[in-house]
Amino acid sequence: MPRARLRDLGIVTGALPPGQWNAITDVPGVRVGYTTLIRDEPHVVRTGVTAIWPRGPELWSDAVFAGIHAFNGNGEMTGWAWIAEQGLLASPICITNTHSVGVVRDAVCALAVRDKVKMPWLLPVVAETYDGWLSDAASFPVTADHAIAALDAAASGPVAEGNIGGGTGMICHEFKGGTGTASRIVATAGESFTVGALVQANYGARELLRVDGVPVGREISTEAVPSHRDVPRDAGSIIAILATDAPILPIQCQRLARRATTGLAWVGGVGFNGSGDIFLAFATGNHVRQGEAISALRMLSPDAMNPLFQAAAEATEEAILNALTAAETMTGYAGHTAHALPLDRLAEVMHRYRP
Amino acid sequence: MPRARLRDLGIVTGALPPGQWNAITDVPGVRVGYTTLIRDEPHVVRTGVTAIWPRGPELWSDAVFAGIHAFNGNGEMTGWAWIAEQGLLASPICITNTHSVGVVRDAVCALAVRDKVKMPWLLPVVAETYDGWLSDAASFPVTADHAIAALDAAASGPVAEGNIGGGTGMICHEFKGGTGTASRIVATAGESFTVGALVQANYGARELLRVDGVPVGREISTEAVPSHRDVPRDAGSIIAILATDAPILPIQCQRLARRATTGLAWVGGVGFNGSGDIFLAFATGNHVRQGEAISALRMLSPDAMNPLFQAAAEATEEAILNALTAAETMTGYAGHTAHALPLDRLAEVMHRYRP
Amino acid sequence: MPRARLRDLGIVTGALPPGQWNAITDVPGVRVGYTTLIRDEPHVVRTGVTAIWPRGPELWSDAVFAGIHAFNGNGEMTGWAWIAEQGLLASPICITNTHSVGVVRDAVCALAVRDKVKMPWLLPVVAETYDGWLSDAASFPVTADHAIAALDAAASGPVAEGNIGGGTGMICHEFKGGTGTASRIVATAGESFTVGALVQANYGARELLRVDGVPVGREISTEAVPSHRDVPRDAGSIIAILATDAPILPIQCQRLARRATTGLAWVGGVGFNGSGDIFLAFATGNHVRQGEAISALRMLSPDAMNPLFQAAAEATEEAILNALTAAETMTGYAGHTAHALPLDRLAEVMHRYRP
Amino acid sequence: MPRARLRDLGIVTGALPPGQWNAITDVPGVRVGYTTLIRDEPHVVRTGVTAIWPRGPELWSDAVFAGIHAFNGNGEMTGWAWIAEQGLLASPICITNTHSVGVVRDAVCALAVRDKVKMPWLLPVVAETYDGWLSDAASFPVTADHAIAALDAAASGPVAEGNIGGGTGMICHEFKGGTGTASRIVATAGESFTVGALVQANYGARELLRVDGVPVGREISTEAVPSHRDVPRDAGSIIAILATDAPILPIQCQRLARRATTGLAWVGGVGFNGSGDIFLAFATGNHVRQGEAISALRMLSPDAMNPLFQAAAEATEEAILNALTAAETMTGYAGHTAHALPLDRLAEVMHRYRP
């Protein structure tokens, strides 16, 4: 059975409708790019870089608002202090493996230098999850060029999922994990807005995995589909990036980011100790332009936020599940194999519980 | 069908075993007391006070550690600043209705004066949820004596649930809500610890209610069981108090508190805008005694926290469901009626989805 | 020598010019009111309530933005969770003594009921500092009527200082403390804005007191002017309320609040363990009106914030010093006397260090 | 007049006594190392790396407690999320220039690989301030080897100050800035503890500079000593690392970190918008050893924290002033010259104000 997106399997989670591509790129202006490194020489490498541009290149001088929440902060997201302080994001976001956060972070600075961006200094946002079970992390395979390639490759439209970009070597609920995305359209305050999510999913215990409430993880034994047993069960992390075109303020972005916790919980994530479950939400509905003394903004009423909250939870949930249904079985470092969630078995279990 | 606890209905959520009473009082030393006010004259009142003592009266000079998390802070929990700063809790916790936070808070000070507690000042912890749909909140019915009575009545052992104490007038997922409790026993670090939860559940949308993943809310239409339609669907809140006897530090209590979010999500709470979803976790496993210059502590390894995290999520989930299955249909202020979750219908839906 | 404001003594701190009244009321629309309780029967009481309205009564449906910072959170400020979550303030602020936070908090709810405010629930902001050395705190002397009287008395114009309102029984740097206020005018972003501060100053060690950098505290020995020796030297707190008419967002209000720390440090406050050093900043430059689905806002550029930051520090510094120079020697509970900062001695020391 | 430490000039700030070296290394086990890059070819470079080891190499498996505070978060400190979550620090701290955070961060991972540290993943703490006025930041001059050299060079004993390590190209209060350190000995809880500070000082306006309350900055005009006029006056940052051997918990480390704000204020820092004023405090008084299920700890009573708070403020203040008195005039990138604080002028002003 070929890999697929969750909805292509006839499984619908959540109540709100997805956008055109059911992807974070449904938020106008958002672009995603990847560099994927899969090679066996000189080191066995299964890693990469995911790049997300909240806007086009005008982003450098036309910031979006942003907010962060760490459900469990055993991970890294550079740029944290700046976003907590200012709520502004004026550079692209990257996600990669744990040992490569630094090189990717400096690469964003180098890109700004290359493109003659008029900012004397930069505080780039780069997050990570750990892929050392499938990839030789100690070989430090990611270079600045890899990061810049992902940034340069960013495009709108459908977004590839599974073993791609920063998500290449991920493991999720003891199945092969990776990159996933989804979106929701909401009507509120008399307007229509989009909420999109992109996750790098690398967390979780098999027995806690649920799909639309169905205990799928418990129904697929490790005899049937092996787990990666020699890693402590809490190793791993999930990074979620939420995007919206709603006109919300930094403090409201923080609130939106917090709702990724809900979507994560619905799939079965409880924030294990070793997990870096860090969520960033940005909002393109306002513009804060460099050199502007006073910016004119719109603010969505707090009372009108509920559909966005539900959308954030639903998009996160489906993005994780898309990562699981898209990712293919992978053999990597030290001969380790991470097995994909078997889609026929998934369909069978769902059918049994949803008669 | 008489009201019951969830497990008495044959429905088991979560994987970990509950304690003796499946209640927050399974944590040794924790005591719970109530004052319940149900009267129609001179005002229609459906309210009360819930009191939780983390230890016996020695608490005043033998603090426990504590930490708070607001998943959605549209509510009140006094004492917040102090717990965020010090991570110490040396006074009992009360939960009441929104308009009565103040009187209950000062009553804790008055109790300390009455009992000749040797603390010059106090920063009591009092939280609230809003019961103005069933109770005439503007009549300010709670007095200091009511609060002190709940504090004095606190006891160990089984804990009453549903329409009782601060939970008397609550509504949850558009059914009658209230007070609920549950507990879990965990083995970690070579020892056995208990995690208990007590919630005052007053939040949520019908269509999001799930029991063990089953979409119970969607299966019980408002034609079958009416909702309280004239209140904006996001009015309400949930307060969760988590207790453990594990020897964890303040920063670890914050982490534990954050896991109530997971349990809440499993039942269907997404943190609507108007909801005060505030969680406090305390840990009795250490003693910080007044006048002690240096305290000897034990700290559970972060690596050993996972079972506690799962327990916190599971106990919160089941405590909410216990509030729903225990609470009885109530008619109150302005002739409003909040309908109980019909247990026969619940059983039927669960059976259909869990063949 | 009669009590005076700092500038009336020829002492100027800071570089920015003050507003018309050198008071928080220089921010248009801000009103301050007091109830002061000084009586010896049936209990020796030296306490009161300070009320601050960020706008006129339209505040209930026309919120200002706000943000909080606790430099040392050993104190109480109700409403914290809501402001941290939403950054909105739609009710007046009160400051009183520690044991009366509750009654004053509920009184704000009662005022809203009295005035038929169309908000189903309220999360009032009430802060405190401890006056139990001069006042019989255990007599719980403040009533709801006292709080409502302060709220009803609020007015624009010059603001009384020293032994008044919530500041009546305060002690600061081991001199008589109390209520103080100051303001600054700043030019930024091509416009002129006002920053005002009001403090209830009840903290600090004598030897750390500085006026414009001059070590005044070290120069006035406790032989010359007695201290209140039987209280641990860190008992006490300072509440600072900052106001501005600049169009800043909630996250920017948090930043402004944090700068009260700087002003406090300049006077000699280091945030002793027992001190509740809690600061709230609100900004009237935007309007968030009830029922408005999307609000049109202006946002001051982060780059234009520096003058506001300096103004916040300077106004806080001078407000504390005004509390000290205005407060008169007071004898109260248990025959305790708190001695005023001697103005002739202050002048002499300043002259010696600023030749 | 040769450069000197503040105390060598006869200027004493604060009341508490310094340790043996008046340096962060007075805290037993703390080691500091530098790599300094000063060269004109192929690029004009004035930068470096500062490395701080909280303990010896056993640190990798014997964590210290830590806490962070951002007074103004316009800067970077990687590892933030992990320390906020766990309060543990098990790797060395580095400080460098803004564009080199990444390479230094990954170098710490590489060091752990080199030294066969048994941690599968790492979240190193690397902070920065911007030196692009004196150094060609866009040439990305720092390499992993430079970082590792600083880490390998770390030693106990006296600590070099001024134009060294990460502080090489810094500017502070419009004079040449750099690296500075100081310490204090405190007696509390019947024991003696040390608090040390190390700062990388790169912030501030000339007119706000104060030394022991004396307005030194206002007394040294830019005609007398030129400023670096073409940089916006708020460019810059200060990183402060506080160390103590007191047995304090993570939440207490956060409190200690917050007191760097006070020391910074005393020198004249108000947290300008563009400044990354980020403070980390660690405490070696407890050991959390890898593989230990439950750790035995000691906790200093909150009531005993005051001397540590004052020490943190004083050590930060003097560390900044030591950076200023040690740093020498430097000419660098684009022919820019940053002028040192003239020590003879400093002495003259101090003498005038402290007769």
C-alpha cells in the first residue's frame, strides 16, 4: 500500500475544513523548502533542513508577529528570547537535527549578508529534534550550504511530507515519523482566516498513539511491527510551527501556540521528560515595517479567537498523523530500522472502532 | 439510573492503576472539605466552597512545593505571584465561584489569625469558576464562615463529587458539571508514588466531549438533552489541583501542572477564550519547615518523571469525567436547568464504539 | 520643616521633564481616589485603599492594554492570570493592605453590579503591601464600602501622597513610607507621550537608600532616626502602577512594567526575599471595545520605546522618593512609631555630595 | 595611566567583601577560558569566545542547577528552553559575537563527541553580544576550533578582563567595553557562600553611566572622549553569568539571575530596546548526577537569600565597571575607534563627588 495523507485514506480528524493544500502553505505568503540528506558514505546520514518563510523575502523588513510555547522544553529553539520580548519575527524559521542547530542558525545570518539585508544583527529561529538513531549525528553532516539551499528552495503550494527535510530521520510513537502538515479554514469576526501547521514529529510511545480517538497504537503490537527498542522511550521531540493570516497580536500568537498542546494530546503526546515539545505560532495579518515609527494594526477580538484555537489543535493533530502516514520505513545508522505505520493495519483498526 | 463514578459504569480510561479511593486524598495527608449552598431564598443560590489541605494543620509551618500553569488564564488564582516566585505553598487551597474569590481569600487569613498561626502575612491560593447561570452570583452568597466551614470540614478518605462545594453550580461540555477527582499509582525510581487530581469542571463544548476517545458529545444531540443555549459557548473554566507525594521540586511541580492540559484535551477541552483553565500541582514529598536555615530534600530524577506526567494527564481526565457522571441535573437561577450527562446514553455510546 | 515633594526640595532626579502635576494623572483619563483609615478604636488602624482608574467609567467596555512584571513575587496582585493571558484591563486597579485584598477585590465586582456593568464576570486587579507593624491587620478593618468609596472618589489632577490610601501604614527603607507618584513627558516617534507612576512603597533597608546616587540611607544613622527594629529587614513590598498614553501593545506593556525594576534599584531596592515587588503597566493609547470583532490599533515601534523605558524608570524612582518626602512620622499599632525621612537632614546630605 | 581594576583605583562599590580574586572563579570549581581574535587580515576582526565551566569536566554527568532571566530579550542565549524546563545545566557556557552563536554552539556538541561524553544529545548554552562596529562580523571569523580552544583553556584563578574573549570588540556606555568579573562573600544560614559574576558588557548610553552613584558619564563629554556616534545609541547588549556555591534550587537560581538587573541599573543600564540583557545564574551547591534515580539535595531557606541577592547585584555592578576600567582603546573595522574610559578623569570625578 503506497504511503498517503490521512484524508486520502478516508480518515478525517477534526471538524473544521482544511484549506486548498491542507498545508501550512494555505496561509498566503507562507513558503516551505527542504534539503534532504540521505547517504551511506562516508557516514550513514538521514537528516536535513526544513525552511519556512512566513512571508516572501520582504520579511526581512516587514516582520510578522509571533509567540512561542514550550509544552516540554527539552529541546532548542534559537531566537526564543527575542520573540518572547518583542513578539516579532523578521527572518525565516528552520528545523533540523539537534547537533546542527548552530550551523543552520549562522547560515540564516550568512543568507542575510548574501542578500544584503539591511539589519545589522539577526536572531534567527532554528529548532531541532534528535535523529541520532537513524543518522550518524556525530558526523555533523549539515552545512551552511544545505541550510541556504532549503531556504532558497522554499515555495508555496503542496508540501512534501514524511522522510524529508529536517524530518528525514525522525521516529514518532515508535513508528517512522517525519515532517507533516495540515490546515484549517475558520470563519470568525465576519471574515475567513486560515490556520496552518507544520510539524517535525519525533516523539511518543506506541501504546499512547490515537487516531481520532481510536487507540491505534495499542492495536499494533511490537511483534507485528517492531519498535526501536534500544532508545529510552522518551527520547524525541516535536516541533510545531503554526501560521495564520488572522490579524492577531504577539500575546495572541502565544495563545495560539499553546493550542498545539491539545492537538499533540489528541494523538497521544504527553510531553515525556526528554522531549522538546516547542511550538511557535506566527501571524501574517499585520505588518510591522522597518523604519515605521507607528504601525497601523488590526486586532482580532479575544472573543473571536475560539475557532482559531480549535483550528490550531486540529491542524497540529492532522499534521502529526500526516507525518506518520507519509513516512516510509527507513534503515539507517548502525543498521537500525524504523518501521512505518502500516496503512492497511491502520485502516483495519479504524474500521473496527468506527463501525 | 443513579449517578455514579466512571469506573462504576465499567468505563476505564487511561492505563495506570488508581489509588484506594481513586481520589486526590490517596496522596497521604491530603484532605478535602466542602461547603455547599443550595437555596432559593432570598436569592437562588447554587454555589459553595471546596477546600484542599496539602498536609494537616502543620502545613502553616511545613510548606509543600508547588507550581502553576495557566493553559488559558481567563480566570483567577490568587497566590499566583508567590508560587511563581518561591514554589512554596504553606496554606490551604480553596475553589469557589468567581464573585467570591475575595471573601474566601481573606477567610483563609482569618483562619490563620483564629488558629494563631505564626505567620505575619499570608498569600492564600483561591481559584474560581463562574456559576452565574445557575446561581445568583450578584447576591454574593458566600461568606467567610462558609469558607472556614469548608476548611474545618476537610478530611481524608473518599471524596464526594458532582454538585458539591465550589463545583455546585458548574456546567461542563454543556452538561451539568461540578467537582470530580481521581488518582493514579506510579512506580518509578524504585519507589511507588501517588498522583491525585481534583477538578472544578465548568468548561467546554458539547461536540468536543470524548470519553476514552469516543465522541460521546457528538452522539448526544441537544434535542435529546438540551444545552444551556443562551450562554456563549466558551463561558466557563476548569481549575485542576494535582497532588503527589513524589519528592519533586517547584520547577518539577510546574511541569506536572502543565500535564493537566493533556488530560483536559483528552476529554475535549481546547482552552476557549473565556475559560480560566488554571492548574496547580503540589508535592508533599519534601518538607520546608519554617525557621529551618537549610532544608534537606530529595529530588526525583527528571528521567523518572514520565510516569508522573502520564498519571497527571490520566487523573485529570478521569476527574473531569467523574464530575460529569456524578453531577445531577440542576435547576437554578432564572429557572435555568443544566442537564446531567445521561448515563444510560453514555453506556450505549461507549458500547457502540468499543465493541 | 513641612513635608514636601522631592522637587520642591530642589532635588531633581532623572533627565526627562515631568508632566503638569508630576503624577500618574498626567496621563489623560487616569484618575486616582483614596480611602484612608486612621483610628485608634476599637482597633488601632492605619490603612486604606488606593483606587486607580485607567480611563473613565467607559473602561468597563473599553479596555486598555496592560502587562505585569514581578521582580520579586512575594506579594499578591489578583487578576494576574487574565492580564498575562489577554493583556487587557477593563476594570479599575486597587491597592490595599495584605489582609484586605479579598474584600477589595470582591468590592470591585460589587461596584460593577451596582453600576449595571454588562460583563457577566470580572477579574479585578487588587494588589497589596503589608502594614501590620503600624496597623492591627488582624482586625480586618477594610470593608467593601471603603473600597467603593475610594473608587467613587477617583479624580484627575494633583495626587495626594504619603500617609494616604493603601499607603497609609507603609514603611520604606526604614523610614515612614506610603503612596507616591511622578510622571515624565517623552518625545518619540514624532509624538509626545506621558508616562506616570504611582507606588505603594513599603520595602527596603536603610543602608541601601540612595537619592540621585547619593547614599542618603548610610548618612542617617538609626541613632539619629530610629528604625522599626523588630521587623525582619526584608518585610515589605512595593507595588508600582505605570501608566502611559503611548499606543503600545500588551507585550510592550510587560516591557514597560519591567523598567520599574530600574527605578527601584536606583533608590536602593534589591528585591528582598519577603518583598512583593510587583509592577503593572497599562497603556491607554488604544481602545479595545466590547463587542468589536476587530479593533483598529496603533503600535509604537519597538525602536521608539527607549524614551518610555527611561521615563518608566525615572517616574518610579521619583514616585518612591515622593512617598518618602511626603510621608509623616506615624505612631500606630502596639505603640510602634515609623519615623519620617528628615527633610533637613536629606537636604544637608544632598548638599554635601552634590557640591 | 595603565588600565586597572576598579578597586585598584581606590573605588569600592557595594558593601559586601569580594573573594580572593574578586572573580567568578572564586566560586570553587568554576573555570574561565578565552580565545581572542585580533587581526587585520584578511578581515578586520576584533572578537573571540569566552568559556565558563560551572564545574570540572565531571559537569557532563554531574549537573548544576541554573535559572535564566531576560531583562530585555533582544539577544540570544541558546539552551534557554531546557534550563527553563529543567533548571539543570550539564555543559559549559560560552559567550561570543552575535553571528557566531551557532558555530560555538555546535562546537560544544563536537567537544562532547571528542571527549566521549555519554549524552546522546546536548543543548549547549551560548550567548552573544554584537561587535560589528569594531569587527567585520560578516566575515564570520569564529570557528569551532576557536570555541574548543577557549573551552580547553579554562582555568581557575584570576580572570583577565577588558578586550578579551567574547568581550574583545564590545562598547559599553559609549566607552570601550568588554569582559569583566567580580565576586562577593556572604554569610547566611550559618555558612559562608560566594557569589561571582562575569559580564560581557556592550550596552548603554554615556549620560546614564554611574559609578557608586556618581554621574561619571555626564561628567565626561563626547568632546573630551568621543563616542561611536553612527550606531543607534541602543545597539548593544549585556550578558551576565552569575555563579554561586550556595545550595539553591532552580527556581532560586532564577531569582538570583533577576538581581543582575539591579547591578545593571546601578551602573546605568535601563534595558534599551535593542539590548539583549540576559542573565543566567547557576549554583554548584548541589549535585544532580546522571543515572541517579533520586538525588539528595540541600536547599537554602528563602529567608536566607537576601545576602545572595545583594551579592548578585553588587558583583554584577562591579563586573561591569571592571570591564570598563580594564578595556583599552581599540581601533577596528572601518577605522572605527572605541575609546576607553579615561581612568584619570574617572578618579577626578569620583574625588569631586565623594569628598
